[in-house]
Amino acid sequence: MRVLSVASECAPLVKTGGLADVVGALPAALAGQGVQMRVLLPGYPAVTGALADARAVLSIDDLFGGPARVLAGMAAGLDLLVVDAPHLFQRPGSPYLGPDGRDWPDNPERFAALSWVAAQIAADGAEGWHPQVLHGHDWQAGFMVEYLRRMDAPQVRTVMTIHNIAFSGPADPMRLDSLRLDPARFHSEGYEYWGRISALKAGLIGADVLTTVSPTYAEELTTPEFGMGMDGLIRQRRADLRGILNGIDTDAWNPATDPTIAPYSTAAGKPANRTALRAEMGLPESDGPLCVIVSRMTDQKGLDLVLEALPALRAIGGQLALLGSGDPALESAFRDLAAHDPDVAIRIGYDEALSHRMMAGGDAILVPSRFEPCGLTQMYALRYGTVPVVALTGGLADTVINASPAALAVRAATGIQFAPVTADALSGALMRLGALWRQKKVWARIQRNAMAQPVGWEESARAYAALYAELGATTG
Ligand code: ADP
Ligand code: GLC
């Protein structure tokens, strides 16, 4: 089975969040399932610069305002097709933001171009390679389905994965032309969304199958609370929507071999890492649990609730170490807090190696997200014996076994879940954390369970492979 995965980020080359990890991990996970997956990426400097032995496999005279080529090559073990279009992608820094921290004004066209190339490869192939399935991720790939309608590729099937429905890829209807869209399809049954153009909606309307990254989020998407205005459409397409849980890269996230920490294979190895993390973050020694957070700092992640729940953290003698960046108001609130509270330490920025040391050194991780399609950090935490304290939503509901009396009785618990997603409920969860922390045997049991929980890609890779096979079986 030949699949072309279409995405705007891919670890380790370019990453702003979990999307990149998933796109980067799927090809290797699927190779064992008989799926050949190539990844189509925009030619940002970080991508074109990493390509080894690149060769041009397609040239396009006018790709949304300039000439372009599609390059084929390997980078970081990934088999890539890269849209080399300097007028769109040769820009430094974030894949989405200009130097002023705002979205590039031509983002709709930039990712329309990515989607256009995907459709063109579906129709014409690349050096004789013809994908049977186009698998698009998030709004950046949405228009591929729209463009495919006017290409000659009747055999090619499409999958759209929703990693985060909060980003719909909106554009003003004035841009119909520049986005090369068929104006006759700008209506509520097409890609029109509340009076604007939506790339995500184009994908969700037109793709043969929809997936999202956890079973619970698949359910949540059908509700007004989580559907962000697309819930009606999702309800219509419910039969075509599957929730397939993300995995994590269990080689990159393996406490027994992790080169950035003092490696360990049982939780007995954590205290050394905790001591090192405290020293690195400038936190004093303490008998209480060291809670960590590694996160984008946005409304989604509920970090404002942590500020409010701080009295509970103090009450259990806990400490907090945070690594993250994002919303300036949240960043400064945490800066203020750390300046006044010796038991709170923060690092504003993005630091892959420190994120590993946080997982190894933390006793617990806090993930109080208002919504979380899957979430990866709670899975890293499980593997590192760091007890997740998570909101009961999306993938957080599907990956953590709450330490309820029943789960504790059968010794199955791996963490703590709370609902509703409020500061009060988070405070309650922290009090439960404190109580478990004091019962050393129970705590050790939870850590053991957490570390034993499967968090790799095996099962989900099988689910994707089965999905492609089903789609393939329907082609003539
Ligand atoms: P989302 O994609 O919504 O941000 P996920 O939990 O799926 O949430 O993925 C976030 C990814 O980004 C994880 O790999 C996490 O470790 C990483 N990450 C987030 N913030 C930072 C940071 N400041 N430094 C290093 N890694 C980070
Ligand atoms: C999105 C979601 C996150 C998910 C990631 C990878 O960024 O916010 O929950 O884990 O995509 O699917």
C-alpha cells in the first residue's frame, strides 16, 4: 500500500507541537504493516537544508505566484517529497509566523500550494510513484480534496486526520481566486464556514474517511462544546470518523536508554534525576512531590487553572517546574509567580533535552487541558514513571487510568483524572495526589503500572494499516 502523508510539520525537522511527532513517527510505525508512507512537506529552510541527495521529480511553472519543484530525498530516515517553492516557504523561523509573531498573511495560499501539489502527485505520480491514498493532517492539507476533484485521479482515496479542530484555516471569500477554488462550491454543503472559506471544512466534507487522534475526542467532536461549529458536519459524517489513539516514539522516549538523563528501568532510578532537575531549576530540596509541566502556553492547555490551584499544591508540600512558551500574559503570570515563590521554577522557551529531564525528574505531570485531542506528554510521563494528573477529556481520558477506589483496589491505577476542568477540581486532584504520595507503597504501585502501560504505536499502526487496506479494496 502506497500512502502520501501531507502535513505542515514533521519531527525532527520542523515542530511546533504533537502533530510533528505523529507525522514523523507514522512512516516507521507503518513500514512493519506493509505500508509505504512518504511524507509531503513544505520546503522550509530546515527541510530543504536537511535533504540528502535531493532530486527534482516534478516542476510547476506557477505554484500560487512563483515557480516550484518537488524534490525527493531522505532526511532523518524519512522518505520525503518536498515542495521547493522559495516564494512561499524559504522563510526563517516558525512554519506559520513571521518575525512580528503574527501569522504570515499568505498562509492560506502557502498551504493551499502544499495541498495542490498533493493532488497533482495523486494525478501524475512522482517519478512513476503513484500513491493509492492521500492522508492529510489538519487544515493545512484540507484543500487537497477540493483540488483532487478537478484532477484525473479517480483511483486515489483520501483520509483527513483532525489533530486539533480549533484551527480551521479560515480565509476571506475575496481569496477564492487566489486559492484556486471553484466558486460554485462556496456554500454550506461545500467549504464555506460561517461566511468564510475553511480549508479544514473542505477536507472534512470531501475526504473518504476522517480520523482523529483518540476515541474520546472523536465522540467529543460531535458536540457543540468541542466541535467549534463543525459539530453538525461531524455528526453527519460520524459513520466515517474513527478515533485512533496516537502512540509515542518509545525509542526516543525510553528512560532506560535516554542519553539526556541518568537512565533507569524502574522508578527507583527517579530520585537521582529529581535531585538533578531541582538543582538545574534552582528548586530547594523537599519531601513533597515535584510536579512538572511541558506545554504550549495557550488557553487550550488550562495553565491558568494551575495558577489558581497553587494553594492546593502548597498544601501538599509540592513544587512546580514548568517548561513552555506561548501566550505572553500567561508567560508573565508564571514569571511573577516564580519570582515570589521559591518552590516554583520556570523556563520560558522550547528545549527538547530539558523536556526529557523534566519527565525523568518529575514525580507528577500536570495536564489540565480544556480540550486535548490526544496529548503526548502524559504518555511520555507514563513511560518515565511520572504520575499524570490530567483533565478528563480527549486523549487524556483514554490514556490514563484514574486512581479511583475501584482502580486502586485492583491495583490498576496509572494516574489521576479530574472533571470538570476547573481550578476547584484541579485543586481536588492535587489533594488526592498529596494523599497518594504519602502512601509510599501505593505510589510505587502507580508508578509501576504507569511504566508498564503500552504507549507505543503498535496497535494504532495496525488500525491505520487496516483503514488504508479497506480504502484500497474499494478502488477499482
Ligand atoms: P500539542 O500538540 O497540542 O502542543 P501534545 O501533547 O500532543 O500537545 O504535543 C506537544 C509536544 O511538544 C510534545 O512532544 C512536547 O514534549 C513538546 N513540547 C511542548 N512545549 C515544549 C517546550 N517548551 N519544550 C520542549 N518540548 C515541548
Ligand atoms: C494536536 C493536539 C494534541 C495531539 C497532537 C498530535 O496538536 O492539540 O492533543 O496530541 O495534535 O495528534
